[in-house]
Amino acid sequence: MFIRVNEKVQKALDEGRGVIALESTIISHGMPYPRNVETALNVEKIIKENGCEPATIGIIDGVGVIGMTSEEIEEFGKREGILKVSRRDLPVVMANKLWGATTVATTMILAHMAGIKLFVTGGIGGVHREATKTFDISADLEELANTPVTVICAGAKAILDLPLTLEYLETKGVPVLGYQTQELPAFYTRRSGLKVDYALKDAEEAARIIHTKQEMGLKGGILITNPIPEEYSLDEKEMNEAIDKALADAKKEGIKGKDTTPYLLAKIKELTHGDSLESNIRLVYNNALVGSKIASELSKL
């Protein structure tokens, strides 16, 4: 048994109600305790208040839990040594009955195994800066190319090479849609200067596009990018300066691979005096709200 589906989640799926997958890396690696647990439970609360069922996904003793309980989320937030698990790590973590936090890629895999079509997160991974030398490209992009789960986020993380990330997604045939925007949001800020493939006018249009892609049998997911609310958007110039400093420090300290993103996010939080963490939390809440609207419309089709 590779997955265990929470009874409430299974009931919602059986009844055709909106179910939204949530990742667990944001709990174990993205924020300090107790803000991580508080944020995870608040995201679930927003989804429930908007008529959908949340399914926070994590790996406990080698089993993918689809819809962790509040007690399991609390344990995830406090427990030391939880592994950050991408596609390549799944067989090792499951075979050895370990605890693992799911990235965007693994959340998509396990959500699809459970029959969940939508996934809300903060931001996806992408093509790292200097990837033309390092080949450092997140497995999230390859998962979007292959696994039929729609991801709602605030864009790719601003620490990445956004133009190359868009090029990669285009090559892989992944539609990049902007929720009521024609511009790709840059996670902490609303603007990047880059165009999305199509702008969505509302949740009903998003649901129709997701449904059509599924009915056509096209492989892969859809990326829906939803800008951070204006009042929580950070200053673009200050943000870019913080990112450049964090990247330089990471290079100096020899940080590589899957340690890169947690290191950079922690460093940026330090450089912005905590403002980036607050923005991160608020954009996730906003994505949960938009995701719930889309899930509700999709359940009607």
C-alpha cells in the first residue's frame, strides 16, 4: 500500500466535490515552527470555508498520506530530520518506511494516484539561474509535463531564471495561464515583465480549460499563476537586491541541488527582516481561495 487516503477526502472525491491537494515541504522546510503549522491549518480552513476539501499530503512511515490530520500536521511541523522528497527519492523513502515532505513534484504524483486534479502551493520550482552551466532544473517542471494535475501558484519562485523557466514549460507543452492577469507574477511581486500564454477571466473559464484538457486525454498538467495581493507585494527593487545577495552567498558557501531553495528562502527572509515570510504566507492564502473557486466550478463539469 503506497498511499492512504483520509476518509473525508475519499468521501469528497466519491461525491464529486472539490478536493485540493496541498504540499508538506512548506511545513517541514519552508517556515519555522509554529508558523508552519498555523499556516498549514489556516490554508485548510480557507479551503473548507469555500466549500472544498483540503488534502495535505506527506509521507509517514513510508506511506503517502492523502489528507493528513491536524495532529499529523503538528507532528510534521515539529519533527526533526524529515526528508525533502522529490520523484527520485520516492522509492527509497517508501521502501525504508521513512518520513518525507512532498515537493511540488511528489505532491502531484501522490495526488494523481488518489484521483485529485487540483493542487495549491506557494510557488513552483524551475530553471535555476546559471542553469546553462549547472543544468540545475527543478523536477517540478518535468512533473508538470507528465502528470495531469493543475497547479495553482503565485508563479515560479523569484530566485529562479523566470524567462528560461517559461521556455522550458513551453517546450514541454505546459499551458501557463494567468488568473486575471496577462503577466507572469514573480512570487513576492505581482510583475515580472514576462507574458503568460493566456489570461483567465474567472474560475469558470479555468475549470472549462482543465476539463477540456482532461477530456482530450492530453498528458501533463496546467500551471495557473495567481498574483500576490497588492497590499502584500514586496518592493521589486529591494526584492531583487535581496535575491542577488542571497544567490552570491549561496555560491560562496557551495550550496547546491535540493538544498538551494530552502537556503535562499531563509536568507531572503533574513535580508528582508521577515517581510518575505509574511508575503509567502499571504500569497498561499490567496492561492487557496482562488483554487477553491476553480475546484468548485470544476466539480460542476
